[in-house]
Amino acid sequence: MSSSSVDADKYSVAYVTVPNTDVGKTIGHGLVKNKLAACVNIIPQITSIYEWKNEINEDNEALLMIKTRTSLVSQLTDFVRSNHPYEVCEVISLPIKNGNPPYLQWIGETLPEKN
């Protein structure tokens, strides 16, 4: 089956960096349990280089790749901010423009639209 274009407003992928996989698992389980994410992948070893308080930093982190409904991104962000150890945590999201239709359907079935 070929990839299919979907409504860009329907589904998103969010990225969150965490200090380690234990924090990632805690946040990931909470997101899935609370129906804010259909799936959370934990990429265990990344290196982040960034400026913070006028200093260049380099840290080992883990990356969460989160599949969700676009309509849930604000609630997802609030959940992450409330459960994340960083003073300012990264939560960014991008619309899913194309994908495997059965997978996208699964996201929709896993995360029913809230009214």
C-alpha cells in the first residue's frame, strides 16, 4: 500500500528531549496512559549542543518521538512541562502530511477525537 496524503491538521509528531531514558519512559507511559499519545519512541542516545545562560553546552540526552492528534498537542505540552525536570523543556511538533494509511488510522482509533 502506498503512502497517502492526510489532513495536515489531523495528526502530528512531537519531539521532546529528556536527560535519560528513565525520564523518557516515565513521560512516555504517562502520555500513552492519559490518551495524549498513541505511541512514544525513545531514541536513547543523542548529543545536544545548545546555548543556555550565555554558555555553550553539550549534553547526552534521549529523544522522544511522539505520535498524536494535532488537537492534543497543547495538552501534551502541558503534561510534559508538568512532568519534566528541565527548567525549559523542548516540546516541538510538526504536522504529519503523509504516511501509511493503516498506521494513521490506528493513531485516530487509539486517540478518539475529544469534543
